[in-house]
Amino acid sequence: MNQSAGSRRYLPSSPFNRPAQAAPPVELFDVGDRVSHDQFGLGRVLAVEGDNDAVLIDFSGRQGRILSPYSKLTKL
């Protein structure tokens, strides 16, 4: 009883038939922007490295370097 899977037909409303969603655009930051991070809280951008590849942020005396894509970082 070995049957080949063959080609499968999906219904038009099938979740497997949907095109891939485009990635959300990467947010661009400038020096001096106020930001909020899910883990570190509120901060201010001190430097931008490369073509927005990474940002250096001051979180109330504690500095952090966040790499792109900035999934947990939002501009205020």
C-alpha cells in the first residue's frame, strides 16, 4: 500500500497558498532621537553606526548597542 504523495491541490482559501508577507520596513534612527526598548526602557540615541546597521543608546546612564533589525526598539 505504498502510494506516492503526488501533487497536492490546495483550496484557494488555504493558508499554504498565500504569498509570503513582505517584511516591515526597518526604522531609521538619528542622533538625539528618543527611543523605547522593551527590556531596557527609555533612552536617547548617541550614535548611528554604518548605514543604520547598529545604534548606540544611553538608557539612563547605561549604554547599549542595538543591532538592526530593531524588533524591540521604537522611536518616540
